[in-house]
Amino acid sequence: MKLLNSFKIKSSKVNSQSFDEVAMGLFHYQAEECVVYRKYLDYLNIDHKLIHGLNEVPFLPIDFFKSHQVRTDNWEEQEVYLSSGTTGSERSKHYIEDPSFYLSNAELIFEQLYGSLSAYQFFALLPSYQEQGHSSLVKMVDHFINKGVKGREGGFYLNRLDDLLYDLQRALSFSDKSVVLFGVGYALLDLVDRAKATGIKLDGLFIVETGGMKGRRKDMVKSEFYAILKEGLGKVQVHSEYGMTELLSQAYSFNEKTYKVPAQMKILIRDPEDPFFYLEAGKTGVINVIDLANVHSCAFVETKDLGRSFEKGEFEILGRLDNSDIRGCNLMVV
């Protein structure tokens, strides 16, 4: 546990110069102390002591979070986060050793990109996440709400679209702070329908969309989705959050296309046919994520997301490999 706590400190202070060193140290530690990961490496007949670079590290397939308890070291979980899922689908489970570490990490990432939480008044339209329960996204947004500007408006609105429209309009009229709405795709489209019916415009609103249609509306390309939001809600900014239950860190998109990664994350794009061959910038492949905040589970996660990387560590989401399950992350195609 002492070493686990040491990696927590390192992951929160990592920079571009130290990332590889911290990641390799965490890899060797998890290769021994994460039972699931150790058995996976044994199955591949890989001796972690012979691995000397990140391009040689095997990534744990994300489906292991559905079928196993992925944890490093011995501890009793304080919380278990579950992915959102369609009816009948198996949900990923992330056993959390220290929820406060997850929240402080999410806060650090947001403030590095956007500035202090105290400069924002937060609203949330995340009905499916609330209804299914045990959502890491709901935990994060709730933390942001509590750290942000307090007022008579704000918080979670579930399916109260008329109340949300009224309160957003009021906050935009009277608050000198930025007003932020975290929303899942299909619910934001429901909000557009209500806004059109009432004639309400939300000029100045800052939207952070957190995912797609969850089977409740037809999938659409991101440019079409954003155009509908802007036409229906007025002069709004639309950003996007890339996160998932299996990761404790988030990336954000400012330009409706590419995502900026925080210092504690790195994106590698691998060949779909060869897990150890990585593609150059601009080439489409499968996304592997190193998340140093996953000190208590596994920091090396092989997703089923298709994408491509660009300079300065930014990346783009292009869809899913084959017909992978719909998860709680933002995977609207571009």
C-alpha cells in the first residue's frame, strides 16, 4: 500500500519528461501486484522484467473490467463504479480504493484546461447515468457542482427539461460566472426539442457533451449533432468529454474534433491486427490508453475505440472496433 500511495503522488505530479519513467515503474509494479494483469501476462508468456519500453507493454483488454475484479495490491474497495449499458448488457466494474483520489484527479484535469471550478456554475442532464446508478461521471459532476458557484439554480435535473431551461436562462441572465451544462447526447436533443417548443434560447451557455445516443435516438455524426444543438439552443459553445468507467482520467475536446489529454494520460494508436505495432500520427487504428491515475487497477487499457493521434498528444475518435458494446464514454462518430 505504501508503494501504491507513492504512485498516486507521482501520477498527480507527472510531466512530459517524467511520464515514461513513472509509467514503466507502474507497469512493473502492476505486472506483479495486479493478479488479473499478471495472469494475462502469463497467458501471453511475457516476463515483465524483459520489458523496457512503453511500446513493448501489453495492454489489458477492456472487457476484463466486465468479467474480473481488476485491482492492484490488497485493499477493500470504498466504491464500485459501473458503466452505463444497454438493457441486458454486462456492465464494466471499476473497484475504487480511494474515491477522493479520483475526484481530486478529475478536478485537477478540469482546472488545468479550464481554470478554477469556482469560476463556473454547473448543471447536469445525465438521466441514464443517474437512473442506472454507480456512475463515475455522476460522481465527478456532483463534485464539480459542489466546488462551483452556488445558487438557487444548478445541480442534476434528471428529466425535468422545462425546469432546466428556465433555470439555465435565469443563471445566464443573472450570473457573472460561466454557466456549464454537462449532458449526454440524446438528452441534449430532448432539451433542444423543448427549447424549440418554448422559444427559449440559451445564448452564452457552455455545453460539455459526455456521450452519444445510448440506443435512445439514432446515431449521427458529431458535426450534425453539434449543428442541431447550436440551431436549437442559440449561441452556445459545445465541448466534449472523453471518459469511461475503466479510466480515472478524462480528456476534453475544445474544437469539436480532437481531444486534449492531461499530463497523466497517453494515447497510443495500434494496428488492429497487431497489438504491438503502433501507427504514426494521422493513421487510423485502435486506441490504447495509459492512465497513470489507474494506480489501484490497471493503467494500461486496450479499448475498442477507433481513432487517430495528432501532434502534441491530441487524438480523435472515429468510432468502434467491429460492433463493440455501447459504453459510457463519448463515442459519437465524426
